[in-house]
Amino acid sequence: MNYTASSVVTELEALMAKKGLHSDNLKNAKCPIIGLIFEDGRKCQAKPKTCKKGQERECTHHVSIKTKQGALYTTLGLRFIAKDTECEGYIYEKDRQLLPLLRRGDIVEANLVKIP
């Protein structure tokens, strides 16, 4: 199971407001290779579970959250599938960086939208 990137971004924005954190790259969370034509001339039309480029981290947008002093609070890799019609990304339910945020209550799991 995966969570949508947009629901994680919403929770991260709430966390930043609550704890006075900031991020330079959260607002522009999108597929870093959107519009790229692949070797065979087609655009990627894969679903999250089968998107090889996303699984290989080629379509990963790394989000860093920092304290007021500039220390790293957390970093997450949101994976995207390159599509013309949809820019929703995802993160694995058991992502190593996401799990500590859930355990500490920084992110409320009930607010995350699951996708198959």
C-alpha cells in the first residue's frame, strides 16, 4: 500500500506550521522528469506499483524539512509517475523516513490517503 504525495505534503505543511519548521522544496513537489520522452519514444504511463523509473528513484523528488536554525529535521523521497494527465505522486507506507514521523505523531496516519 502507498500514500498519495499530496496527502503527505499537506501533513508536512501542518507539521511545519506547528513546530516552526521550513522547507525550500516542498511546494514544488512533482515528478522531476515530467515531459521527458523515454528511449522508445513514449511517455511513461505506469501505475505506482509497476513504475520502474519511480522504483529506481529516477522519478523521486526529495523533500527536506529543516529547523529554524537550519538543522535537518527530516527528508522524504516522494515518488512520481510521469503522466500528462496526472501528477500525483506516492510514498511507500513503510518508507524508512516516513515511519518515524508517524510514530512520533508528527504526521497523522488517519489523514493520509491510501492508494493501492
